[in-house]
Amino acid sequence: MLPLITRTELLSRMESGSVVVVDTMPVAYFDKEHLPEARNIPGFPYEQAAEFTDRLAPVVLPDKAAAIVVYCANTPCRNSEFVGRRLLELGYTNVRKYREGIEDWVANDLPTWSSS
């Protein structure tokens, strides 16, 4: 299991620019709504999470030492766990998970972005 980060700590790290946020939802969901400045590495379908991560991580996460936070929809969602674990296998050293996901973020009236 990945180390966790709270919403409060994530918001603080985002405001200070000291974290890279990775949305692990499918592209259509990412395009509709994501955390500000988030990058997308889909973790669904689960069978393709490693393939997506292998292909996209070098492009969207060039610094393997960067502080990275992965998230998906909510606590039961497993996308972020699949992508986060694969990032660790690829040599990323500082990966955490915002377990409550975008549903919690939105429920607390925090801003989101859209790609469309």
C-alpha cells in the first residue's frame, strides 16, 4: 500500500508548488474534471495500468525524485494504487496517494480544472 497524504497537506503542497499531482482516471474523466495542474496516467482498465504508466510516466514525470501524489475517484477506486505501485517499480522514490480522491476534493469546494 502506498503512503497516504491528506487533503489539507496536498492542498498546501500544491499551493507551494512542491508536488506533482497525477490523476489516474481514464482520459475522458480527466478531461471533464481534475485537480489543478494534474497530469494524467490512466489506471483503468486495471490490466492496462502498468502499460499506461510505463508509456506515459517518462513524459509526464521526468524527475524520478519529485514528490508525486496519485489520486482517483474515491476511497474504493484502485486506479491510483495500480499507477502508484508501478511508479515505485519504475524507480520513482517519493510517491504518495490521496486516497479520498476527487470526490472528496469537490465535496470540500476545492477548485478543479477541465481540459475541454
